[in-house]
Amino acid sequence: MKNLSKFIGFALLAITMAFTTVEKKLIVIDVSHGGKDPGTSVSGFNEKEIALNIANKIKELNKNSNVEIILTRDTDKFLSLNERAEQINGLRPDFVISLHANATDNEKESGKEIFISDKNKHKEKSGDLALKLFYSFNDRNVEIKKADFYLLKNVDYPIALIELGYLTNEYDREILTTEKGLSELAESILSVIK
């Protein structure tokens, strides 16, 4: 009788575990610029296309059925910052990553910058997200900075904005514009999303 009770207990536990649903994560990738706003443009490459290419690559490489990735745009269309914030807040994501590319007059300037804001309602979680992104890149030239960019202040969920490299720097431009570079960036970001 004792063994039968144990068996029934284990059977009930197994059945319960089999029907327990894993909570799905919802991640929003903000695909910067778009439409009439190309963002940074250098040597025939522009930020809006680079952001969309990386976002699409992240979505393509995601094989985790418990992670849903939604892009703020999946075509070349313009969305105002207010429209982006409203869209994101309406989705109620677990967190948000905003993709950008940088430029400067100094061609030697390179690296990635991850921005967060103290004015975000979830500044601690945004900081945790930034730290995970920081460690996901196999690159010594990554900085976490604070800024009060519109989305960082007006999105009601944890958010980090990434400048993925400088289009004005030859090395960074190679990463931002080649299939190999895009895949590496997407894999790094995806490792944080999973």
C-alpha cells in the first residue's frame, strides 16, 4: 500500500509538471529610425537599414519557443518616438532593446555604447539588462552610459539602447554591414534575450 501511494504521488507530480506551462517572455526590439529618417548615413550605409537587418537576424536566429520577439517596425516605415513608446507600452514587454549605429567626425572612434536612464520606472532592471548586454559582447570596447533619451524615459518597462558601433570607423562598419558581423551581433543580443 505504501508503494502504491508513492507511485500515485509520483504519477500526479509527473502529470502536473507535464501540464505546467512555462511563462512566455515577450521582448521588444526597437528598430531605430525608418522611412523618411535614415539615421546616421556613411559610405552608402544607413542606420535604419542596419538596425532592421540586425533585428531581423535576431528574430530569425531565435529558436526558443518561450521567447516572443516583436519588432517596432519590420519594414522601412517612419515611427515617431511617441508612437514607438505608445506601441511598446501597449505590448507590456518583459524588456526592450533599442538598436542604433553611431557616427562621429573622428574615424578612429569605435566601440559600443549601452544607454540607460535613471528616469526609467525600472532603472534597476534596465541596469541589469545593460550589464548582461555588456558581457554578451566579446569586445573590450563597450561602455554603459546614462542618458535621458526619449524612449529610455518614456517606456514603462526595462529598456537599454545600444549604439552597436560607429559607421565612421572602418572596423565597426565591417561588423555592422557584413553577414558575419550581423550574425555575431545578433547572437550576442540573443544570448541576453534567452
